[in-house]
Amino acid sequence: MKLCMIGTGYVGLVSGTCFADIGHTVYCVDNDINKIKKLNSGQSPIYEPGLDELIKENYRAKRLFFTTNISEALRKSDIIFICVGTPNKKNTLSVDLSYVFYAAKEILKFSKNKKIIVTKSTVPVGTGDLIEKYLKNQKKFTVISNPEFLREGEAIRDFRYPDRIVVGSNSLHALKIMKNLYLPLINKGAKFFTTNRRGAELIKYAANAFLATKITFINEIANLCEKTGINVEDISLGMGSDVRIGSRFLRPGPAYGGSCFPKDTKGLVSIGDKVKIDLSIVKSVIKSNENRKYLLLKRIDHILGKNIKNKKIVFLGVTFKPNTDDMRDAASLFMIPKLLKRKAIVSYYDPTGEKKEFSKLKKCIFYPDIHNACKNADLIILHTEWDEFKSLDFNKLVKKRKFILYDLRNLYNIQEMKRKKIRYFSIGR
Ligand code: NAD
């Protein structure tokens, strides 16, 4: 089949490349000319394990194309995926659908024959109805919902072996076409789940809000553990072994971040507000996660002593999770400026390199080498659980005799740290 992905970001690029890899012809469109130039010169604009090779293979096989020319891409395609961003509107909970409607405008302008329009972007309940209206209810357009569940860092595996593929449409014919599109994955055991369009739209928000709730829950339990002398890992294990609960997303850490949970929890609350349904659980998850950012800063005060002026604080990893370069809503974005404001000297090392988000901050120094970053540290904050941070010899890494390690991911063993005479703090234990 011939597909057009409007938006070649984390979702459009990965799913477009993977669709090409299972045999479809895919035109990835973006209005960011630099992104398209980079892709056409054989480089991926994002860090995602395995993606570079897959792009190269499918590009060479002429199944994958990158362009800014949306009219041509639309003309050549039968199925159009909308994969543009859906951020929150500034200072509100509601979802900014302007990118989605701009894409719809272009579809209306340039599509001459029958098209299936698929929203892969995460969109509020009823957006499919609005797009249909926007497209003047023309019979040649069928609008369906196919939310994306891939996780950055594991995105290719998630595409190839999804827990489920969700498609929402009231048209049996469109569902049949979508099933054919995903057939190579379905044949390998992927569950193909269909519902109506609004149902599919809500599944995505409900799933993300539930996962965010699980993380927030264990973060609060970790706070309780710290006050009561209990190891939160025992609680995670003891709880998570119950199959009704499950062990995943029960590991405490900093406030959750990333491109989805913060915006989708807020988006869900605003969907509820619109129809006067009080989603009180999700509201308190958002509040608890906000509070957590301050709580961890307080903990740093406690660890370092109130006067943090001129203290050298080093972040190991700044992205919201490992195996991605995505900085959206990472806890470090909140913590680093706050520490700098209090005159600490902050530096960081991240396997995906320097971050533009910190480039304007005076005294926030990036080190491309972990040894140089840690050499003179007073406090090391282990922020992101990259594999390369899992077995470091801190006594060799830091030249100072007295330094402190604050492990926000519980990667190290407390007893071992004691044995090595390292002042060590972690989460909920
Ligand atoms: P992104 O910001 O990485 O990518 C969006 C891309 O769309 C950008 O490259 C932008 O330049 C492009 N774009 C915007 N308007 C355009 C237009 N009119 N024509 C062509 N290109 C246009 O965003 P993302 O992370 O890929 O997320 C996209 C959607 O998928 C969001 O709704 C998000 O919630 C959802 N989602 C994201 C993830 C994830 O892990 N990132 C997972 C599941 C779902």
C-alpha cells in the first residue's frame, strides 16, 4: 500500500520506516526542511536504537521517501497518517489541535481521489468527528483513529511486536483495509483490536493516564518508605507479583516526564472538564507529580546542607528516560535551572550529547566525557538509567575524597556503597 505520514517526528518517522520495512511504500512529509534534508542525506534527526540502519535499508530499497512536498506525497498515497504534535495549549490543560487541523487543511486542498485519513497523533475524544466536518463530510474521505503506543527507546520493537493494534472506525471497509495494512504483524501474533473512533481516541489517553498513575503511586509510597525505614523495592516486588497489579511501572524515580504522560494526563482532564466529568484521580496524579519536582529539590538541600552555593553538582543523563534524546518535560529541565538560581555550579553528561535546552543557561556546562564531568563533583545526581551508568566505579571517577551520590533510579546496592565508603542516597530506601 502507499502511505503518507504527515509529520516525521518520533512517531511519524519510526512508524513510517517500520511500515516501509514490512513492504509498504511510504512518503514521510515534514515542514521542517532541515529534518528532511538530514534524512535525505542518510542521517536520522532523532536518537532511537536501530532506526538509522532501518532508514538506510528502506531508503535504498526505494520504499521510503522523505519530502517537504505534501501535495505530491498526498497524490501518490491511499492512506494518510496524521502524526503531528498535539501539545497542551500554553498554560492550560487543553490540547492544541492547530497542527492537526493544518494537516487536515492540506489534505482537503491537495487530495483529489479517495483517501483514508488516520489520526496517529494522540487527540481528544471527538477530534475524528471534527476532522470529518472540516473535510466537509466528503464521501471520498474516511477518517479513522489508530493511536500509537510505541515507547521511545524501544520504538522499533514496539512497532514490530505490539501488545495490541487499536483501530477505531465505524466503517467495516476501512477496518478491513487497516487490517491488511498491519497483516504482516498480525500474522506474527499482534492483537488487532477494533472499536469505534471515539473509543480508540479515549483508549490512548486512558492507557497513558493509568501508567502515569502507577508511577505516581509508587513515588508516593517511596516517600512513605523513606520516613518509615522500609525499602520500596520490597514493596514493588511484593505488590507487583500480584498478577492483577503487575510489576512494570512500579519503580520509583523523579517526577515522570517525556512527550506523553505530562501532556496526556492534562489532556484527559480537559476532555472530562468539557463534558463536566470530574476525573479527580488523574487531577491528583498531575498535582502529585508537580509536587515531586519540589520534593526532590528539598531532598538535595537536605543532602548537601542548605547552602548549595558553589557546590559542584553533576547530572548523569538529562533525558526523561534512557535510549532517547528526547528532552520534553524531563525532570532535569526543572531541577537544573532551580539549582543554578541558588548558585550551584551544574554540569551534565548525557550519552546523546549536548542539549539546546540548557545552552542559554550560564554556568550549566556540558561534558562530552563522563570522567571530566565527574572529576570535581560534590554531588552526582544519577538522573537517567542508561546502561552505561549501571556499573560505574565512582571512587575512581571522582577525584575528590568527599562526594555524594544521589541515585534517582536505585541502580546501586546500598550495602556495596557503604562498603566503598560512598555517601549514597537513593529513592524510597
Ligand atoms: P514530534 O514533535 O516529534 O513530531 C511532529 C512532527 O510534525 C514535527 O517534525 C513537525 O515538524 C511536523 N509537523 C507539524 N505540522 C506539520 C505539517 N502540517 N506538515 C508536515 N509536518 C508537520 O512529535 P511526536 O513525538 O512524533 O508525537 C506526534 C504525536 O504522536 C503526538 O500526538 C504524540 O502525543 C503522539 N505520540 C507520541 C509518542 C512518543 O513517544 N513520542 C508515542 C505515542 C504517541
